Amino acid sequence: MNTHLQKIKEYLRSLKEIIKDLIIRFYKIGTGETKLTRDFIFLFASWFSLLIFFSFFILAEQNPFRLLVPFQLYSYPSFDHREPIVIYISNGEGEQIPIHRKVLKQEETGAFIYQIVGEVGSPPYFDSVEALAKDGKLFSPKKLLDIRFALKQSWFLEKNSKLVIDWNVEILQDVMEKYRLPRTKSEETGDSEDENPNAPVDTITYYSAGSETGPKEPEEVVNKRRILAMESTIRALNASLFENFKDLKTIEHQFSGETSPVYHWETLSPQASRP
């Protein structure tokens, strides 16, 4: 232990002598007692340039040894290969607005239709600027049904002017049964006085109909709201397809090969035409 301390003391003593010698030397140069030599000017300029060189890299938080690797001086730019497409989102009560969403667009038509169906049923994330409806009021979207796995097949007819989409009825029924029904604006307004303002937002915004927790509703009302959610999803899907396929004029929905839907649609027809 004493040996190590002795070595440290000797090293500090030698370092102190070197620093002291440099201070005296610079002092004599500054007062003119010692004339500058070319060797000193060269060494001073070299060490000063090296210090400036490494200082720039430290401030830029970059590795200076990247200069030793060819073609690594500048980092390659990160290209975004996603393309913007138009997707319609809905508030679940008949109103819908278009938004722009960047996706890795599929080249094959069938895969692109499947991608659009998935985007319509995904959470309605969007730019805050696009949240304003046409009347200037804030648009409050609701998550629609994710029915992409119910898509059996799709094909074009009449020179790509008509699109036929066939859905799997069993999967559609399963999606509707598991869908978390959002509360409407009228319900939120009517129950606002009875709700606890300190309650978590999720408990007063969404609930599963027929579950053990949350308010209970008659089965007829629940089915009606589920059908309304499916109608909003199909309507938003139709608008999104018309927007992304400019030559498309008519969309026909089939349900396990049947043109008549399994549910009693009230406001939505299995066929939709471009507005």
C-alpha cells in the first residue's frame, strides 16, 4: 500500500514540475526574455489544432474516429418509404371526416384493400389540425370495428368501376359481440351530473355492454348500437375506398356469398355509389 502511494506521489511531483516548467516558459515568452523558436511554434500550433479538432467532435457528440472509416463522415439520411393515403374516421353517430395517414402502401390491389380495411378499424390517431370538422367544431372520433379478418376476398368488375367485397358472416358476428361500445354524446351529457369527476377517464368513456360492471342496457338497445357501429365502419370504409380508387363508382358488399346482409341494416345498403 505504501509503495503505491509513493508511486502516486512521485508521479504528481513530476507532473507538478512539468506544469511549473511550462508556466515559466510561457511567462518568459510573454515578457520577451525568451525568443520564440520554430520548433516551439510548430508544437504549439499542432497541439492547439488537435485540441480544437477534438473539441468540435465533443461538442457535436460525434466519434472522431469515424473519419478513419471510408464514406462514414456523414450519416446516411433516413428515408421514409411510407406514402400518405386518405382514411375516413367516424364519431359513431353518422359524421365522418377524412384524414391523411402514412402507410407502407401495398402494390397488389387485394392487399391494398385489406390494408385500408385495417386502417379504418385501427385506433383513430390523426393530426390535431385535422380534428376540426367543417363547421369548426372539434371532431370526437370513436374506434370502429376491426373487420379486416372477416374479409374473405375482393374483386373488381366492369373495368374496375365496381368493387365486390365478400365478408365472413361468422367473423363479423364475433367482432360485433366483442366490440366495446363507446358511450354516445347524449349519454355522456345526461350522466355528467351523476359521475364522479375524480374517476378514471376510461371508466366513464367506455364500457362493455352486458358485462358485470358498468350500466346495463336491454339486449335490443345493445344490438341496435352494435349494428350502428357496423354501419359506421362500412360507411367509413366505403368513403375510404372511393377516395383511394379514383375509377371506382360502385361498391357491393356480400356476406358469405349473399347479397342480403345477415343483420337488419336500417340506414345502410349493401351497395354504395360514389357521392
